[in-house]
Amino acid sequence: MSYNQRQHEGVSIIELSGEIDLSQSPIARQQILGVIESGQDLLVDMAAVSYIDSSGVASLVEGYQAARKNQRQFALVAVSNSAMSVLSLARLDQVFPIYASVDAYFQQDD
């Protein structure tokens, strides 16, 4: 797994790529919680995620819960088909705010 963090219109975006499994999920978790704890809204771009297991999903859930607790926005964007199948199986596609793209997230208020 690799990641890139950037800002767009005052929102942090973490772009995850590759496999988010037991060995890599602590890195994803650290990055996600770091953004939330710094008081920023967060989009997790999952377009390049080729695989995610339950530990990776747990990192997303923990980030989502931390964001809600801290009254911050948290959403997934551009979720790959392989990641979406895991989220759908766990019915988390009905829990997480999910947008087709970063632009779609910012156009929601228009």
C-alpha cells in the first residue's frame, strides 16, 4: 500500500493505493486518524485500492467514528470495484458517505 495526502478547498484528501491488509492497515489508520485529530475534514480516495481486508475496513470505520465524534466530515471517494465489493458485503456502503469522485463531493452543495 502507498498513500498520498493533499489538500483541496480546505479538505484533506488521502489517496490510498494497492493492498490494504493486516500488514498495511496500521499505516492507513495512522494517516486517517492523524487528519481527523488535527481537526480537518477528510476524503479517502480509494480509486487505486486493489484489495482491502477486514483490518483495512476497520481502519476506515475507526476514522469514520473519530470524525463523527469530532464533528468532522468523513467520506470515501472513487471507491474501486474490489474495495466496493468488500464494503457492500459488510453493508458499509450504506454507512459511509460515498461519492463517485472528489469533484462530486464538492458539487453536492451546488
